[in-house]
Amino acid sequence: MSVSTTARAKAGPMTKEERKVIIASSAGTVFEWYDFYLAGSLAANIAATFVPGTNDTAKFIFVLFGFAAGFAVRPFGALFFGRLGDLIGRKYTFLVTMTLMGISTFLVGLLPSYDAIGYAAPVIFIACRLLQGLALGGEYGGAATYVAEHSPHGRRGFYTSWIQTTATVGLFLSLLVILTLRLSMSPESFAAWGWRVPFLLSIILLGFSIWIRLQLNESPAFQKMKAEGSRSKAPLTEAFGRWSNAKIALIALFGGTAGQAVVWYTGQFYALFFLTQTLKVDGTTANLMIAASLLIGTPFFILFGWMSDKIGRKPILIAGCLIAAATYFPLFENIARIANPKLMSATESVTIDIKADPASCGTLFDPVGVRVFTRPCDVFRRTLATNAMHYKLTPAEAGAPISVTVNGTDVAIPDTDKTGASVVAAAQAAGYPVKGDTSILTAPSISQVLSNERSLSIIGLLFILVLYVTMVYGPIAALLVELFPTRIRYTGMSLPYHIGNGWFGGFLPPTAFAIVAASGNIFSGLWYPIIIALMTVVVGLLFLPETKNRDLDNWH
């Protein structure tokens, strides 16, 4: 039976039906996030399997593009499935999205390698990522709307905060499965076939999630609207074709989800990217530390969701964005000093100066990894950025060939060096660490991580980043649901959420890398989330309404 309006108006103990709604919605959404995160967590294995050649940079760019592709299409999934959700109902729509996600993930596990089917392998992989992104675009709005419309007045922040844990729990689950496999087989076996197992396991999770969701009833708010005949006949037009509603979507995006997204992705994705790609910490150690910080931090989603019912959604969201923006630089600098002290020492003591004709140097801005760089100035700077080396670009005379000095000494660059390998070698001779340097933090087991003072210190810093994530993400579902009227709620809330998280957040790692490559400073990529978070602080303070006291049944 569905929960009545009267019952939901009483903020008493959680009923059995409400608990069932939360568990079913959360379980399915955890599974979807688990599927989506596998591509990021297994990036190196995917690149090695589906991309030809030995160019590590090309493989890395492919993975970034594949990961970004899934985020790029999320707003389109939000529009398509959001419209369906407002037309035919919340329950059946997010059953479709979950099934689509599960099947596309399972197919990745079965997909033959490049050696077997050639370029069809990367093309099919990208197609699966696009399907995942479309499905995820429809899933979140349905789950959040469904739970909120079952929630009693005065407890929506607390109830929907359980949905907010699903992204982090999904990431944690994906890391846990991957780590278990890595630790139970040889590196060669994992690289050959073991990495496929997490994708194949998704079919079991899909079956369980479909079974549990089939037991749910449609949300009472949608049932009431259907009985009254007040459903929107054109949700897209009504939500975004009318300025009164379109304005709400813009405020929700720039004053809410954009800042929430960059704080979220900085604390969970960019932190992992920074540890492995910049600081050269091995993947197992980095994943263990991230997993530990997520395990400690996840309950705070519930805490901040509950707090938002007491003090409001807006102050917690704005505070999280502001504190994050103010502290990112010192937090990441401390992570770097602990994880790779030799690298940090080299950034301060080794001077790399590139002199080139400004006309021969491009912007290096390549957020989706589709540009091909051939000019030495661009290639060398990208190579230095990939190796986490600071450099300074100095203008040379027009037409002058590129030259590089390390600590004032000219680097001899052979004509055969098309990648800047000679510059990297000179920088390493001057003090930069080589791959596998013993000073780089290594703790490739749970016991080593928990007994290592350096790894424990980093877990503490990562937990602070996750705490910011819980502040901005815990209240956001309730806020978005309450911003939009029932008849266009699924459509209205889904688009700003997925533009914020799919574009502002999803493109954070490649955009930050492009900024690092262009500036020559490994920390400069942090300016992207800082600026976006501060924009949300300003827009949110000026235009975002407080919504915690709105009655969803009367908000048409």
C-alpha cells in the first residue's frame, strides 16, 4: 500500500513502508553508481585492452574521453527520462534506466579487445559509456523524487540523504570489488582478464535491484496528480519553455548544483586522479586510502541531510562550497608533501624554463581529449605536466626554435626526441623522482595502510575533502525536489542536477589537467573547482530560496 498524505505529514518514526522505499531506491541507485564508476577505477586496464599502441598519453586521453562521454550525455538522459517520469510515473521510469545501465555495463565485461576486433573495440566501449550516461541521467531524478514524495514533511532532508550516500557507496563498492580481485590474483591475471569480473558481476546486482524495485508502488504525489488529471502534457515545454520555471532551473544550476558538483568530484575523483597521475602513488595504495576516507565520511551525508531539516538546505550547501574553496590549496599541498616528498622538493628547487616563439604555443585546453598536439612547445609542456613537473614558459623571438634549460643549464634535445623525453630525463637528474622512486608512498595492503603513519595522515586529509562532499551533497536532493512543482518535478530537477554534475563536475579531471599542462604548476588545476564553488556561493546567497518548509502536496 502507498503512504497516505496524512501519514506523511506526521514527522514520526520511519514506517515500514517508508523504510522499504528508501532501501529499494537506494539499493538500485548504488548499483547504478557502481556500474558507472568502474570505468574510472579501471581506466588503465580499459586503455590497455581497447586502445592500440604503446603511447601512454594517448591511452590516458582515451580513458578521459570515455569517462567524460558518460558525463556529457547525462543532461540528455535527464530530459528524456525526466519527461517520461512526469508523464507515466516515477517507478517505471527508473526501472528502465536501471536495466539500461546494467546491460551496458555487462557488455563492457564481454567486449573483445582491440587485438581481436580492431577499432570496433574502443567504439563499442564509448557507445556503452554513452548508454550508461543516458541511463544515469534518468535514474537520480527518479530516485530522489520518489523518496521525497514518500517522505513526511519536516524529514525530507533526512530521508533523501540516504539517496545521497549512494554515489559514494557505489564508488566504495567498486573500489572494494576491484581491490579484492587485485589482492587475490597476480597482476598479470588481473590485467589479462580479472579486471572484467566487476563488470560481469553487475548482472547479478541488476537482477537483485529489479526484483526489489518491482515491489514498490508509485509515489503518492504522482498517484494523486494522476487521479486529479493534473499531469503536465508537455513537461519539457512547461519546465524550460516558461521563464518562471526556467529561471528556477538556472538558479538551481548556478546557485546549487554547479558548486556542489565540483566539490563532490574534487573530493572523490580528482583526489584519486591527483594521487595516481600527479603524485605517482600506485593504484592499490591510492584506492585503499580513498576507500578508507569514504568509509569514514559516508555517515555524514545522513548527518547533513538531517541538519538541513533543522537549519535549512541553503546554509549548509553554501558553507560547504565556501570552506572548500578556501582550503583546497593547503590540503592538496599537504597531501603531495606526504605522498611524494621528493616531488614537492623538486618543484621548489628545480627550475625548468621553456623558451619558445609564442606563436608556436597553443592553449593546451583539451577537456575532452580530442585534440592532437604536434608542435614541440605544446608536446613538451604536456609531457612535463604528465610527469608532474613544474615549468615556466618564456617568450622567445619570432621563429626561434624551442629551447629548454634545467637549473640554468641548456638541455640538448635530439632531433629524434618528439615527446620531450630528454627534458624529463634532465629534470629527473636534477632532482625530480623517477617512476617507482622509493620515497613515493607505497602501502599496497590494508594492513600496511593502517600501520603506515604517512598513509594515515593522507586518509585524514582525504576525509576532510569527503566531509566537504557530504556538506554540499547531503541536502541537495531535498533542495532540488522542493524547488519544482509536482507536475514537472522529475524533469525540472533532473536537468540542472545533471548539467551541474555531468558537465561542471564530470569534466573536472580533464579540465584541471589541461590547466595544469598550460600553466606548468601541478596545483593550478584547483582553480577550476575553486572558481565554480565561489560562483555558487555568490549566486546562491543572492537568488537561491530556502525550501525546507515547502509542502510538496500543495506545490503545484
